Amino acid sequence: MGKYFGTDGFRGEANKTLTFEHAIKIGRFLGWYYGARQGKKCKVVIGKDTRRSSYMFEYALCTGLMASGADAYIMHVTTTPSVAYITRVDDFDCGIMITASHNPFYDNGIKLLNGDGEKMDEETILKVEDYIDDRLEIPFSSGHDIGRTVDYVAGRNRYVGHLISMSRYSFRDVRVGLDVSNGAAWQVAKGIFDALGAKTYVINAEPDGYNINMDCGSTHIEHLQQLVRDKKLDVGFAYDGDADRCLAVDEKGNVITGDHILYIYGLYMKERGKLLNNTIVTTVMSNFGLYKALDKVGINYEKTKVGDKYVYENMVANGHRIGGEQSGHIIFSKYETTGDGILTSLKLMEVMLAKQKTMSELAAPVQFYPQVLKNVRVKSKPDAQNDPDVQAAVKKVADALGDDGRILVRESGTEPVIRVMVEATSDEICEKYVDEVVWQIEKKGHLA
């Protein structure tokens, strides 16, 4: 990771950590790097989520791009996977998504995508950072070479058509709940489910610039659980702010995590001879229960560092077709280059309809170990992580758990946070051991 860009882009509080000037410079560099530097006019597509500052960053990026001779195509409010898809299929030089994903409204972020719709390579990111820090100079365009903006809502519409065309089944008579998190899926998700014939019930679809992810969406799924129970729905799906992740709720109101989704669709692929390499890619945060369930049906798995970036890199390197995170980032590499919450929900619908089973029946084989995860806000992630006394506390817990559980302590890629997670045979044991490590972090003065 670089100075500004983490595993999921340049993210921070708007106009404090991530500023208007940063956005202009990012636009200036990309417009020059993909265009003027090569003696051509480049095309860059931009999408944003619903938070108030997204408009400011959109204009700043466009200003920088045009000043460097690029044409900026604006998709307006749309999802991260839609920008990745359109970047690839409409032959853009690169794509930009303005979002802080599941973070609160006052944060924002800039995700950069290459011409294939994949997260931009580290080498180019470091060059962007050099320009931000004034270690590079680039010229302004002038005359006929100055760029322009182009309204490109048609790109969002084409993405919607793409998802609708992928469904193998009609959703007629299926009662579906959607929590769109007052975010990017607001103008997209319901239309797709309606077009496929579902009886659709939507909550948190009134974005005002401040309420994105606020007590809603995949990070507050209890509201969708209540909707499913109250309306007696067949299934529910919850997205995050930029709709690159999806969690589900079964007909009984139980949460279906990303681990459940990997099992359900991975098994469905295996049964049809579609699971290349007989392997699912997970991260170190996946639950023991997933691995036990996969062992029983003879499916192999790999584990990566946390981050859909690492999952995707593993999939590309090894030719795997499905991978993802417990948080709901699921990647279907045959169709997309990034997690896509709406696509994930459509794929789960496909399995339900193909097998004529309820979501609770499909998820039943995955029996989770209790898991407790606590986020500890710290002054310095490396200092807290590498503190000898903290490491000793972690080893003590690992030794105590033995083969009956595990502890994982890692740095967040997007926040000044250390995540402490324990899986064990009971919630009480998990809480006890997590608190021991958190207490040690606090004792050593690392708390922010």
C-alpha cells in the first residue's frame, strides 16, 4: 500500500484526509498519464455514491481530467461494479468510483480502475502519489486539447440491462426484500428485480447525502431481518453504500453471510461441473464452519489476506471462478472483475429457483463457530500490531485455544483500526480472549 491509497483506494474524511485538491491532482495525473503523455485524448468514466461530498469530488476530478486533456464521462450515482463493467466493455482508458463504501457519510474515497475494470496496479498508484506530493510536473492542455465532460447515464442503464439479461429464471411470485442502504443501489436494484418479475419490497431508498449506511444496509442488517419477518418474504438482500457487497436474509429472518454465499453457489457450481479447479477462494476471516462444510462436499479452498483485491488476484493467477469475503464481497470472475452485490443476489435467486429450495435449506450445512470481532481505534496500526507485549498476548490466546479455535489480529486497510477476532466453541470464550488482547493494546497506550 502507498502513502494515500490503501487496498480499497484513497479513503478518509472529506476535505480533511481526502481533499478537493487531492481529487484535482488525481484527475490531472490520470488525464495526462493515459492521454497527453501518449499524444492522444483519453476517456475516463466516473461514478459516485450518494454522500454529499461525492458531488464535490466528482467536479474536482473532472476539472483535473479536462485540464490535462481528458474527456470525463459521468455516470452519476451508480455502483462500483457498474463502473468496473462499463470501463471494460466500453473501452475506457480507466475508471474512477467516488465512494467510501460502508463508511459514514462524512468519509469519502476515490477508487481507481484500469482499462480492464480491475483495481489499478501498484506502480501506477505510486506515480499518482508522486504527483500528489509534487515530485512530478505535468503540463496543462490548451486550445483544442482541453477536455470536456459527457453525460453518461446510458452506461448505468446498459449495466442494468446486462444484469437482467444474465438471469436464467423468472422471479415471478417470489417475494423479495431489498435494503439499498440509502446508497448507490438506490436507483438500480429495485428496477432489476421488478423487471424479472419479483414482488419487491425496498427499504432505505431515500438518500439525502447524509444517511448513506446510517443504521441501514449490510452493516445494519437487523432492519432487513425485521422486514422479511413482518412481510413474510421469501428472501432479503442488503447492500452497502457502493453496492459491491451483499448479505442476505433467509425466509426465517436469519442472516446469510458471505461465507454462506460462497458455500451455496460454490456447491451449485460443482454440481453442474462449473467449479473450475474445484476451488473456492476465501480470506483469513472466513469461519471454520465454512471450511468444515466444504470438506464434507469435497470442495477445496484457498485463503488470502483480507481484501477483495487479494481474492481477485488469487483467482486470476490460478484460474478460479468464485471467491470472496465473509462481509459479502463475492467475485464471480466469469462475469465481473470486482465484488457485485446485485449480481450476488441474482445468483442466490438462481440457486433457490433451480433447486426449488428455501434459502435456509441451502445454507443449513454451514454451521458457524461463534466469532467475536472488535475494532480498536489506534494511534499507529504498525506500532500496536508489532508491540511485543501485544504479540505475547496474542500467542497466549492462540496456545490456549489450540485446535478448538483461532485468533486473528490484523490492521484495517481503510481505517486507523486494529481488528481483533476470535473463533471458539462459545461466545463467552471468544469475548474473554478478545478482551484480553484489547486490554493489552489499551494498557500499552496505543488507543487513539
